[in-house]
Amino acid sequence: MNREEVKNNEEADLFSNKDEFLYYTTGLNNYFFLLEYLFYDDKLIRSKYLLLDKFVIENKYIDVLFEFEKIMIKQYGDNYEKDIVWTNDVYKGQQVNIGKAVMLGYLYGTFYKK
């Protein structure tokens, strides 16, 4: 897809149209996201959702991740790869601190088409 096709097809609210990026704000299952599209040579090369909500209960981030995954499967099918990425492994292997790791940006999930 090119930039105009994304703009014509995206139903979320345009937040910013800058350089090689388009940013939209959108809600999914009562959560608030920033949706980013990245273009190179006017071709879409990546999109990502960034959760904007903040939670007091740290493990709520994991719940949102699982809900988000279900939404993506429903919308795009289950033909995707999933990676769990640790940017800092201080809480790796500590199930009770997984939500804290997500909250601090030490852990995130990536989903991409096969």
C-alpha cells in the first residue's frame, strides 16, 4: 500500500502526517492506542500499535497484550509470527514481575505477517 491508500482506508483519527510517518489515534476494546504507519519510497513497510493507557496494576499490560492478540487474529487472521523481545532481562523468568517488565519497557511483543 502507498500513503494515499492507507489514508483512504484507515478509519481511525489522523493525529499526525509527518515525513515518512502517519500517526492515528484509535480505541480497541476500551483501550487507547497510537497507530503508526512507516513508509519508504511511498510504500508501507511497517505499522505498529502503541498502547497509551497506563495502569496501576502492572499485570494488566499482559491482559491487554492477550486481548490485542485476539483482536489482531480476528481482523487479520492467524498467519503471523510472534516474538517476545527483552530489552533488559532483569525480570526475565520472574512470572510475578512480567507486568512490571512490560510497564518499564523491558519486554514487548511483536506480531508480523509470515
